[in-house]
Amino acid sequence: MRYDRVIFDNDGVLVDSEPISNRLLAAYLTELGHPTTYDEAIRDYMGSAMHRIHDLVLERYGRQLPSEFDATFHERVFAAFGAELEAVVGAAEVVEELRADGVPYCLASSGSHERIRVALKKTELYELFGEERIFSSQDVGRGKPAPDLFLHAASVMGVAPERCAVVEDSPLGVQAARAAGMDVYGFTAMTPAAKLADATERFASMRELPHLLR
């Protein structure tokens, strides 16, 4: 293994949550008078921390989202996760292989700590990480595409940024990893490869990832 730490994004990389959350986000924004299609939600918000959604809506429409937006949105998302959420095919096997090989890894997500844990527990991935390997945009001042979250994870784990590999599925995540000085592997199962053109390597199946990391 040529890296000292592998940093996984969560949504769309470990758990297949992007279709669920972006469907609900588009519907809720439309309900609030900000017409948004599913495809537009994917294009504009996928990989974003919640504060970026607020900022973009204010910039585009000149109106702030209601104070209860985050709580209501997460309530809807968590209910849907309970009924629909599954792990990304092959994700558990990749993490288990890293663990068996003694390769350190962690998770760094734009999602809140609560969202991360709800998703991991529903998909039975939580035990592969545990509290000490989970980082959220809530831990830093700025979410992706700023490098802060990845740099924070590397610092806490005691690893130099250039010795880290990031696994991402969003353009914002790829941009953040690059800004942090890390190699980044773009997962194209849902995101068109062209949108992850700045990644170090791109891959379409989790089965490909262990080979790429070596």
C-alpha cells in the first residue's frame, strides 16, 4: 500500500444515499418556492454541507431558507433511510480488506455526525469505523470544496496530507481533496466520469479500488 491513510467519503461511496437525499432535497426546495429538479439537486448540491445549500439558495433567490429547514430535511431523509438505504455494493468488502491488511482508514463526510451514524448503522457499516474514525463537516468551519475537512482528518490521525488517498464521488469532494494536497480516487458509479476529471484515478466498481490504491 502506497498510502498511510485512506479517507472515504460517505454518501455515494459507502452508502447509496445520494438518490434518496437529492430526491427529497429537490422536492423540499420546490415545496418552499425554489423549483428544483432531481438532476439540478445532483448538479448543484451533491457533496455539499448544509451551509452551502443555504448560501446558494440565498444567492439565487434572495431569500433565506426557513430556520427549521435542516431539521425538517433530516427528518425526511432519516425516515427514507430507514426504509430504503443500502450500502454501496462492494464497499464493506473494500473496508474489510483494508482492515485485514492493516491499512489505516477513516471517513470524512459533508454530512452531519447524526446523518453519518444513522446511515452507517442502517447499512451495518458502523462497526467497521467506530467513533474514532468518523469526521464531519461539523468539525470544521467550511465544508467541501474547501480542504478543511480532509486536512482536519489527516491532522487528527497524525498523517501528512500527501500520504493520504481520498475516495470521493462528487466534483466538490474531488476539488477539496486536491486542495488538501491528497490523491483522490473518483467513484463514477453515479457521477459521470467527465465531472471527476481532476481525480488521480477514476473507477466504476468498488472491486477496482484496492488494486488502484496499491
